[in-house]
Amino acid sequence: MTDQRRTYHWPRGVLAMIFLMLGLWFAVALHYRFGWGNVELLRNGKAEIQACSRDVGTLWMMVSCDAQVWWDGEQIPTAARVRSAHDLSGVTDVREERVSSGRRNTTRQVVPADTTIVRSQTLSLVSAFGLSVAGYLLGYFLGGRLARLLPEPPPKVERLELKPFAPKRGPKRPKRGRRR
């Protein structure tokens, strides 16, 4: 017995795109959490942690802390934001890194000295691709299930074919022009 019930088509596409974006967001959060990428150590120092909060952009996996940092060889402290995978307090050893995520795209970040670095762009790319594809497929599947739960769409109304109204002018005359 086949189900001849008509369903909406929009839930599959909408949920697939939403879950695709969520998969990319999760991949970026994992990227920051595990430190995947090309990292170059710039300098070391000590930081006095002042206040910390969880980052929404990394799905609350990372903690951003405002701190006063004393870099090795410098006497004046500088204000910096320390990103960590765990809560920080008091005085902690930190390092400044340059993270390159492309040919010209580089950022600087301050992290605790005990942070492990995984230098693998391949792992980052595979996780971003895999999680986004998995999110898309999950959204497509759930969209199909949602479409079956929605009420059946109204029947399609047959469109009337409108013909232009022109009064009759009499018999057609032969076209003028070249004769063969």
C-alpha cells in the first residue's frame, strides 16, 4: 500500500539549511576548542585573571577571560583577552600565538601555556566538511518527517487559460512582400 498523500516540500530544504549552519558552527567550535590549525609562538608571559565568561560563538566550549598580562622582558602590563578550554583564576602562565587560517588571514590569540596544539589543517577541513554534510542530511531527514506531520496542502487550482480578446476583422489577407 503506497501513501499517495501530498506533502509540503519546504520543510526539507529549510531544516537542511538550518542544520547545515549548525554543523558548521559546531565544527568552528571544535576548531577553537582543540586548537586545530597552523600556530606560531610569538612570546610568553604571566597573566592575572580578572573576569571570565563562556563564549556563545564556540558553543560555550571556550572561556574568555579579561586579564593583565606581563610579557617576558617587558615591565608594563597590557590588557588582553585570554581564551581557554577551562576556567582560569589567579595568576597563570600564558603565551601569545599567531594562528594562520589561510594565505593572508592571521589572528593573534593569548592562551594558557598548558594548551595543547594540534597542527592539522586536514583534520579541521575534514571535521568542517563532515559535520556540515551530516547536519545537512539530518536536516533533510527531519524535514521530511516534519512534512509528513503537517496537514495536507490544499488541492491545486487549475489555472484558467486566458485568451486575448480581439474583435474579428474579417478574412485574412495574404502577406505582402517578396514572391517566389
